Amino acid sequence: MREIDPTLRAIAAAAVGGTLVVWWPAFTLGAYNAVFFDNVLTLWAVATAVLLSGAILRRRGSVPWGGWVALLLPSIWIVLAAATPKSHGFPYLHYAEALLTLVGAPMLTWLLSRILVPDYAALPVFQRLGAVAATIIVGVLAFLLGKFNYLFLTCADFDVSGNNSPAHCAHGQPFHRR
């Protein structure tokens, strides 16, 4: 096998990192019309780890100012969720958490790629944006897979995996028994 192109390695590493964060929230938004709290908390954990790493370094320019804002968004969501009354609910908080997850994941992809993938900064802008675009495309596709889950999954598939069945799933045996 010949050597893998370093450009492909950098773009793929960035795209894979982003899609690992965005695919499940996008799928659940499609299947259940909700982003689950554990998805938002995963985004929070990753963002906070990078935020704290930058704070520990305490060097000017270690994280661009827009990066600090992006990294603080999940913590802001948690503060808003904690400050809102639980008895009356806050209907727009759900939309904020969905937006945070689906928009924050590509931003985190870009930021983490700059930090964790050594060859990423050397790539032309078009190729760097390609990794973010791949993350967004996978997110949209995951949403559509969730929305149309009944075409390839059954309610039993969700049950076997430990998830609740979405309202529009197909009845039948789980996939592994077919």
C-alpha cells in the first residue's frame, strides 16, 4: 500500500472528529424531534476540555477570540438551563440546544482541527472548509436517516439498542434477526 496523502489525512481527521460529535444528535433530532441531553453534554465536555487547555496555557493567541466564544456556548446553555424554571419550562431552550449542537459541532470541528491536526493549518482554505462541510453533510444525512428510520430500521431495533422507539418507526423484527 502506498503512502496516504497527508492532505487527505488532515481533511479526513478533521471531518471524522466533527462527525463523531454531530451524527447522533442529528439522527435523534430526525427520529425523535429532540436532541438528547447526553449529546449536548458531550459537546460541553469536549468544548470545556479545549477551553481549559487554552486557559492552562495562558498564552496570547493560543485560541482565537471567536474560538473562546464557541467553546463557552455549551456552558452558557447549561447556565441558562439551570436558571430557567423547571415547572413552567422554557420552550425555546430546546431550540437553543438543537442549534448549539448542530451549529457548534462544525465550529468545534474547525477549532479542534486547528489544534489537534498538525497538517490542518497548512491546507488551503478551501480544503479546510471541506472538512467542516463534510461534517455538516454527515449531520444533514444523519438527520434524514433519523427522519426516515422506518425505511431501514424497526421499532425492535430501537428497543434492542436500549432506545425508546420513535413515533414513526416500522414494526418488525430487529435487524440482526433478518
